Amino acid sequence: MSLLTFLIPIALGMGAAGLAAFFWAMRNDQFEDLDGAANRILIDEEDEV
Amino acid sequence: MNVLALDATPVVPELQDTRFTVPGIRCAGCIAKIERGLAELDGIESARVNFSAKRVAIRHETRLNEETLGKALRELGFEAQPVLENPLARDDGETRMLLRALAVAGFGMMNIMLLSVSVWSGAGGTTREMFHWLSALIALPTIAYAGRPFFSSALMALRYRRTNMDVPISIGVILATALSVHETIVGAEHAYFDSAVMLLFFLLAGRALDATMRGRTRAGIGALLSSMGRSASVIRPDGATERVAADRLRPGMMMLVAAGEALAADGEVEHGKGAIDNAMLTGESTPEPIAPGSPVHAGAINLFDPLHVRVTAVAGDTAIAEIARLMDEAGQSRSRYVRIADRAARLYAPAVHSLAALAFAGWMLTGAGWHQSLVIAIAVLIITCPCALGLAVPAAQVVASGALIRRGLLVKDGSALERLAEVDIALFDKTGTLTLGSPQPDLSALDDDARAVALGLAQNSCHPFSRGLVDSLRDSGIKPEPIDHVREEGGKGLTGLWNGTEVALERPDGQSAVMAAQLRIGGRCWTLPFSAPLRQDAREALDRLAALGIESRILSGDRSDAVGAVARELGLFARAAASPQDKLAELDRLKQQGHFPLMVGDGLNDGPALAAAHASIAPGTASDVSQQAADAVFIGERLVPVALAVQVARRTMQIVRQNFVLAIGYNALAVPLALLGLVTPMIAAIAMSMSSIIVVGNSLRLARAAR
């Protein structure tokens, strides 16, 4: 029982952290251009030099 | 995509942002080319491409204007149009709101489940009570936040004395929550918080899918729309010019119309001559010559030298506005279409409510007491609540539209797929729909040097022939030769100097050929015959439609000899020289005969017909108005996506019906248990998730439907 007083807040806290991260990502337009992000990995950085 | 637009201006006043829509962005190479190419230019601080929306946001010094930037993009090889405002942002907000609600519901559901599983596996006494209280603590705010889309829509429906899917959902969720709070307070064995939140989670998943699908296609279509003819350069009495938005033009003003620009208002040519491209307005494929005194209409594109046009009619009085008015009226009938989910809800909601009421009454009659009767009635409501039903339609439609996007067809929303499935006769416009929009040259006579010169010349002009030439030469990988002193003379052609030799792309002598141009390099001449070819797979598309039992016809605004040739080649019944009103009348006649017509067209003159037809498809080269009126837009040179659209839409409706049977059937299995008072929150949770998973799994079969 005393364990639960630690475990449950920890579980809730981790879930809430995930939720907060998602909200942050939404607000910062991380989901604006999913296809673009998939394509950008193909761009050769060395070209820029 | 508009981050840059928001945070730049106030901090560094000499920088500003301009956004362009660039439909030609297709691969990672394009992103790199645009971003690096622009960033190298003087005065441009940075450029950021949004690949999904096919947009570029450029942060630059204020001394650069839209035209310079547009030219820079064209020099990189991309057609670009400045984006004036973002009318689509509002709908973006809806998707974001749903995604947030979904995330909150998911968070709530997982944590409550964690607690519920402990209760189901035997936690008792104070532990169970504490877990129920904790669940309540998580569930109440979650439901208050994540349930808003349903509650507000249900309220709206009730206010108009109607019922939709959201009414039983809201009643179910609110009753289940209220009951659980009561059970928690009295310390009873079962609380239904998990069911209520899980219900919201699955339903929100359906809604979010639906919204994402609309958002995805809207981004695609928005990228194709240009800002054509929404503003004009006006010459003020003192001789200076200024940009005036179309709705602030007044009769009597003098517009300066540059080559390639679309007219923003009706008017009369005061000064200058040449030709205009009226294809969008009338469907006529040949440019129309004009001289001082000629009347010109909004939407027409000036092909040659700058024109001075005196405005005669604006906004509400233009020929375009007349077409817009016709479209508005024609679109009315479509907005009355009832989507299948709502039709199902109309049948399902009363059944669910009466079943729950019957359970309550039945148990009261057996003398079970109001508390037990209410618990059973609510259990019935939860079990029959259309959880999988809410997923049945959007899941299938999202998978189907994804499959169609990969084949080059953007379907605007689910209702469009439902209507496409019902069509039984197809009407095609000719120019730009059955045929390719721009005339294609026969280049077989030219060698590589001549091709490069032709491209170098043609890319300076907006004439349909030049554009056709540029398109087909670019496709074959020819690089343009630099040409100096290029001059374009309306009605004659282009001349210039290539390495000191005089070169020209002009109207052939003798005027014998109807559609031809002549390329001259020094003393050598080539004649380039042009034709407006049928789309390569037009035959195949029509055959596929016929195989689906759909008769095809031509309904065109072009001259009858031009239409007749195409009709004979394809063996179709055709009607030529039809005005927008004629097209509407033809559709009405078909509808009255009990047909469900599909309209496929691209011009402004097709707009009303596209809005009036039971379902409609426009090519990606169509006018803005037509793309907005159409249910779906196909991109590229192939016509087969039109037939695919109907085929996939029908398959989707099959899957949707199967989903209904599965969803309702699965819940129906649990109903007797609920009626007998044997349903525990665990059984409700299992029934709900199993039926949802089965429905989603069944819908995924559509991913291969567009093969």
C-alpha cells in the first residue's frame, strides 16, 4: 500500500510528461510537414559546403 | 509553415516574409534546390519549404518584392504563385483541437485502465475505493476536455430538434460518468469511468482521422490554387501604379495588365493589342485576338504585351460573378446530402435509447428497484454505444483516400466518396479534361540545338503554344540556350539573338495550318505542328467506367467541329457549344430522369455544373473555382484516376457496410448480457476495443483497392 503512494504519482507523472511533450510538439508545428521531414533525410548536407 | 510569418517582422523591422505556393515540389532534391538556391541570393535571409502544403516561406529584406522573388523561383525551375492569405488555417484549427482531445483522452484512458485492471484482478476494500476515486479524479477533467466536440455538436443538433450520432454518445458518456461518480461515493463494486473515457478515445480517433483526411487533401488542392486575378495594377491619374485588391476596383479605373496576368475585372481595352486566353471562361482552346475597344472579361489571361484596360464592371457584376452565383445555387442540392453515418445514426439512436428505456422499465417491473434498473439501463447504453460505428466510416474512407492519393487523386471529404460511389453516368468536358490542357507540339523534325533554342525562346512567353513547347521540351531534359534581346510581338511571335544569329519562334507564313508555329534560326526554318492530344489513357479510363456500368458523354463549351472530332474518336455521345446554363439544364434533366451524374471538367464555365452534379472531379490544371467546386482533383496527365475514383468509392461503401454489420453485430452479442444485468466494466471494455480493432482491420483491406 505504501508503495502505491509512490508508484501511482510516478505513473501519472510520466503519462502527463508524455502528454505535455505532445502538446509542445503540436504548438511548435512539429506535425506541419510530415512528408517534408521524411524527405529531408535524403538531402546531402555536404552539398552546402 | 507560418511560424516564420509570425515571429519575424516585429524583431527585425527590415525583414519581411512572403509565402509562395509551388506545386512543382516533388522530391527531396526540390527542397534542397529551392532552400539553398534562394538562400544564396542577395537580400534573402532564409527560405523554408513545406513539402506537404507545397509552399515556400521566404524571409527577405523589404526591398525585394513578390515579383523579384517569383522570378527567382522561376529561374530555379519552379512555377510559383504568391499566397495572399491563408483561408485554410481555420480548418487546421479543427484538426489540432481534435488531436489534442485525442491525446488527452488517450492519457486518461491508459491511466484509468491501469487502475481498473487492478480492480478487476481483485483489489478490494480501501484499495478499490481509492482507485475509484483516483479514476474519478482523472476521468472528470478528461471527459470535460475531450468530450467537448461531441457535447457541442449534440447540443447543436438538439437545438434544431434533430438527432445525430453525437446525441447517443453524449448521453451515454454523461450518464456513465454520473453513475460512476455515484457508485464511487457509495463505495460500490463497479465504476464505469474506463468505458466512458475509452468510448471517447475511439470516437475521437475516428473524428481525427476524418479531419486529417480533409486536411491532407486540402493542403494538396490549396497548393494548386493560384492567386489568379485577385488583384490588379491600377494606373492613378498622376501616372503612378498601385496594386488594388479585386474587391476594391471601381468602374472607370485604368488597369495595367502585364503579360501572363489574369484580369481581375471586366473591362474594355483602351490601349495595346495582342491576344487573350479565354479557355478558363469559355472552354475555347484558341487564343482570342484583341485590339483597343474589345471587351474583355475577368479571368481571361493576357498573353502578350501589357494592356491598358478601362474597368467597366467589378466584383458582383462580372461574368465570373455570374458563374459564381450559378454555382452557389447549384451547390445547394449537394449540401442537403445526408452522409451514411448520419443515416445510420438516425436509425440506430432511437433503437439504442428505446432498448435502454425498455431495460430500465423491465427491471423496474420485476421489482429490482430504481438503482439496479438504472445501472442495467446504463450498461445497455454503454454496450450498444456506437463506438466502432464511429470508426466504421472514417477508418474506411481514410484508407481509401490514402490509396487514391498515391494514384494521383485527391478526394476532398468522406461525403464525396459516398456520392462518387452512387454515380451512374459521367459527363466530360473536352478541353483540358479529355484532352490535355495545353497544345502539344510535334518535335520530331528538330535536332538538339534547335530544341534548346526553341526552349530558350519559348520560356519568355505565356502563349499556350509556347507553354506547350516548354512543357514537352523540359520533360525531355533539354536545357535552354541563352537568347538575348528577346522581343514578343502580339499576333506575330518571338524574336531574339542566339550567339549573334537571329532566331525567331513565330506564326508560319501563309497561315495555312490552323495550329502550327515556325522556328527560324538564321536562314533555316522548321514548322512545328501543334495538336491538343487526347490524354493517353482516355480510352482505357472510359472502358473502365463502362465496365462499372457508367455511360460516358461529352458536354463541352467548345465549337462543335472540335468536339465532334474527339467524340468520333472515342465513340461518345457529345453536346457542343454548351453555355454554363446549358450544362446546368442538362444535369437537371438527367437528375430528373433518376440518374446520378458525375461531372468531370476544368474550366470556369464548368464550375456551376461541377457544383450541381451528384459528384464531380476536376483535373489539377483546372481553374481555382472549378477545383473548389469539385469533390476530387486528379493530378497529372492520366485520366484513369477518374475511373479509379468511382471503383474505389464503390469498394469503400462495401467495406463501410461490412463495418456496420461487424460493429453492430459485435455489440449485439453483448446486449443480452447487458439486459440480464451481467455486464461488468471489463466486458464493456473488451467488447468496445475488440469491435473497434475488427473494424479498423477490415478497413485496412482498402489500402490495395486502387491497384
